[in-house]
Amino acid sequence: MERVFLSRCPSYDWETVSGQIETMFAALELERLVKPGMRVAVKPNLVMRASPDAAVTTHPVVTAAVCRWLSGRGAKVFVAESAGGMYTPALMHAIYAGCGYREAANLYGFSLNEDFSQGVLPSPDGKKCTSFPVITPLLEADLIVDIAKLKSHCMTMFSGAVKNMFGAVPGLLKPEFHCRFPDKQEFAEMLVDLCTALKPRICVMDGIVGMEGNGPSGGTPRPMQILAAAENPFALDVVCAELIGMHAKDIPMLRAGMARGVCPQDVEQIEILGEPRSALDQKSFRMPESKPSNFVSYLPKAFRPAAEKLLTPVPKIRKRACVGCGKCAESCPQHTIRMVDHKAVIDYRSCIRCYCCQEMCPKHVIAIQRLSLFDL
């Protein structure tokens, strides 16, 4: 039976977080996985440049505490990630600084990746992909530690440990996968291919302050006091999704994992250590506005495609607030966004509802709404 440790962590105080990491990892007996001299890549969620207080990215104190624990076991530890945008030293240095990782690295003594090359990861058992472009530090690591941020997500509903592995794909190559797999379930199958190929062995969920609403970047920070750990990223996601009121079978990548036998079918199949689930349940957690409508399933099959296109929410740009930076156009896999008079304009005829534009907008001026007749 898979095991997940749940801990109540009231703040990002160093002593509190590092103490709870020690407790969780000891209870899960994770020390057996780490050998002296091992190259261990720690993979946080640094999707974009955002202050730790914004709850968009994994908090640097959680990452630092995990790095300290690994270093104490003799591992050669470094933090590696590829954010949205170009995978270059200039962008990643700005991400490290803006997310508080440069300061934390100096304060707590961990290393940030400086290798910005990429390679190919085989995925021989992949259902959708038999190989992936992956950043070299993760490709060459002896062990990968997955430190996810607990958030809602406009496309996949939930952002956790499985989805966090998509950050292994270099920057601007990510939109290509959205373009190849515009269907949400097919995209989820690809995520399962990637996660099972990378094989993260230690997984941590930073839900001390998570995000609700239109995550993964445009939602609202929500204090949840959740810090969790597991060996299996799917099991960790099942438990944390249930805590925020999401059923695992409604989350595309967990449903795909269940079909392949890599994800527990139900939270009852997982042994919970530490705090009981009831102590950390989140009441009235706000779901993303992109949550599908159940109405379509009641229609005759012939009418469902048209109805789904009409009823599935789309990204809507608040033009007066748009600063014309072009980040949305850069991240759009379909190239359906163009800049007109320094404002972003979306052609909904080719929009695939991946919400990459909403995710990468640094000013959070892209809302999620259903189309009106004037947009068609």
C-alpha cells in the first residue's frame, strides 16, 4: 500500500518547516533512497517569476529544507527547473531572483542549476510519447526530488506532483505539447508518460499557502497549512486533491494513471501517516472557472461537440489592463493571439482552451469566461 505523510505546518518559518521535513522523511524511511555522492536534482514549481507570497511557485524555504536534508545524507544537491518562456541563463537567473531562490540559496546554502542544455529522455512504455526533450540536469541526475505547489489549474483542474514534472520540458517546447495534444485527456496521458519516465522518487507538496480559483498563476493565495510527502507522486496528488474537495477520478492525469495501474484508485487505498485527513480538509475551496459543465453529457452525442465548444470557458483579455508585453502570444501553442495596437487579441476560431496565455500573463489580466454570441 502506498503511504502519504500529512503534516500541519502553520507558516514558512525555517525551524518549523525543516523540522517537519525531518519528521516526514524519517516516517517514510526515505533515507534508504539517498546514497553519499549521489547527484540529486530538486525540481520545484517555478512556472514564472513571482514573489513567494503570491503562492504561484514552490516556496524557497520548503525547497531549502529538502536540500538541507539531502545534503546531510551526503548527496550532491542542486535545484533545477525550466520555467515558461525561453530556457536561457538570463531568464532563469531572473526567475531564481524573482522567486526568492537566489536569496534562499545564499542563506541556506544550496546550489542553483547553471546548465541550460537539453537532451532526450526515452519513454519506451509511453502511450502518447516514446521520448521527450528534457533539461540536462534532470536527465543526468541519479535521483529526482519533486517539490510541487498545491494549486488549482484551469486546464488540468489540479496542479500537483504529476503536473510539476512538465517543467522538465525546456521552456518554449512546452507549447508544442499543448499543440500536439489539444484534448485534455490526451494531454494528461502525455503527462503520465513524462512523469513515469522521469521517475521522481521523493515527492513533497507545498500547501502551506496554496492557490484556489483560476490557478496555476491567476488564482488567489489560500492559507492551508498543508505540508505532505510520499514516494509516489500519484498517491500524493490523490490525497491532496481530496483535501481540497476534488475527486481523483475527475482529474485527467490521475484518471489516466489509474487506468495504467500507477495511481491508486481511491484515497482509501493509501495509508495516511501523520495528521488525519479530516484535520486538514479545506472547506469551500474555489474551483477554477474553467471547470467543465455537466450539462453537455446529457445532450445527444451529435450535439455534444458544438455545445462543448460553446460552453467551455475561454481566456478573455481585459484590454484596458493589457500592457502589451506579448507574453501571452509567445506562450500560445496555436499562435492564435496577435498584438494589435499594443494589445493582445485572441482569434477564438483556433483557440484550444489550454489557458497557457492566462497562466503566463505576468499582470494577470486574462480572465476565464464562457463565450458570448458576439465572440463567435
